[in-house]
Amino acid sequence: MKKLILAAVVSAFAFAQPALADDAYPSHPIKLVVPFAPGGATDIVARLLARYLPDELGGQSVIVENKPGAGGNIGGAVVASSKPDGYTLLASAAGPTVINPSLYSNMPFSPIKDLAPVTLIERDYSLMAINPKIPAKNLQEFIAYAKSHPNSVNFGSPGNGTPAQLAGELLNQMAGIKMLHIPYKGSGPEINDLIAGRVSMVIDNMPALLPYVKAGSLRAIAVASDQRVPALPDVPTFAQAGLNGFVISAWKGVMAPAGTPPAIINKLHDAIVKAINNPEMKKKLIELGADPVGNTPEQYAAQIKSETAWWAKLVKSTGTHLD
């Protein structure tokens, strides 16, 4: 009888341990992996979240760690293979989450099977910006210039297979031009070369480009959204500039390794949503040209599934493939 009682106590304690662990979460710093180089939109938003999230997690720090490479696949794989305890998270973006499955024949992880959505931080749109030395004040002038200089106009991107590359290829297709694609290891190097004049144009996330546009280092041409954005009210949409149907949205979110306990996912979700709704963080996101979101894990999962199918069609139409 004593043995049976002891076994029951041990068993009850074992079942109680996960709950106790979840209640104590987080008890040490959280690592937020950015699958791109510093300076890009994902990095900017991740560092902004890392500044405000600790206030909602009992003061526990959030450390941003950049793991760039393979269009975000390296960082994504790091998180997907991490222990599902809530201490290693992914600053997710469209590239490695919903685009790469259609681009890479051998993905190192499955975004849908190996990662658990927590919440969408924000949604932003792609901005077309050019080097001011290019003699074009609007989209039609740029298209005309590209047609008359077929061997000297190029466009940059944060890497092969990123939304920026697909946006450039789509512009080639829709405008009937032939720009050469120049891939970089992140938005930071790409933008530096755009400012230096080694790249003619980029269509990249607005948060990364906006400071340089406002400083006069780059010229904004059009926004790939369905309406003008408050951060750049004088910049037309592609449709307003004469190219209908050119809408490419981007977003940043948080994902955890699959198998992370629901209690931890929920705790993270609630804390991140509170951080997003912090007046200071919300204001900074809007100033970056982003729309703060903070949806549920279920809504984020449905979005990922839907957008994976949408991007697959675009990848097929542009003929872009990576090994």
C-alpha cells in the first residue's frame, strides 16, 4: 500500500511539473532569432519588440541574434530544431515562412510542421526606391529609362528568393523591362549599394527604406499597396502610378518551435500583443510605415497557409527557382 501511495505521489508530481514550469516562464533570457542580416526590416522590428517585450514578461530580457543565409532558411532551421521551451523564438517574415517552400527543392525545415505561430507583429508594404542619380521622378519615367538602358539598369534584394527579388522580377514582367537582379546578404548591404549608386532600384520593405527616403538619400517612386500609406502620403501606389495589380505586402511575426507547450505560446502571445499595443511601440511601428497587428495563433496559422498558396503562384509565374 505504501508503495502504491508513493507511486501515486511521484506520478502526480511528474504531471504537475510542466504546469509549474509554464507558470515560472520565463526564468531566464529569451533569444529572438532574426534570419537576416542586421539593418533590414525584420531586424528593425525584432529589436523594437525586444525593447518593449521585457516589460510584459516580468523584466526578463529578450536578446536578438542574427542568423542570416539562404533567404532566411538558416535562421528558420535553427529555431525549428531548437528545444520547444519558449526560450528560442523566430522573428518570422514572409520569405522563409511562406515563399521559400516554393523556391527551394530541399527546405531544411517545414514552416507549417516545424514551427508554431505565436502572433503577427505588423504588416507593411514594399516600397520602390531608386538612386536619386537615376533621371526618373515617377514610375513611368523609370520604366522608360529602363527600356532605353537595357544593359545598365539593375535591382537589388536582400537575397535570392526574397519578396524583394520576386517584386523586381514581377516589375520586369509587368512593365516589359529587363533589369538584372543583384542579391545581397540582407537589406543593409543592399541599401548601402543603392545609396552608393551600384544598384539602380529596390522594392523592399518600407521600414528599412523609409529613413533614407526621408533623409533624401533615396527617391521613393511607388508603394506596393492598395492605398497610400500615412508615412509617405505624397508617394502614389503602383496602381496610381499606372501599373494595376502590383500589390506586395510584407509582415513580421513571432514563431516558436513546434511542440512548445500551449501555456507558453499563450503567455508569449499575450505579452507580445501588450507590447505591440504599448503607445510608444505602436507609434514607432506606424512611423516606420507598418500597421500594428497582434492576431491570434490560429489567425496567424491561417494566414501562413493562405499566403503560401498565393506566393506559390507568383513564384511559378516569374519562373524563379532556387536549389
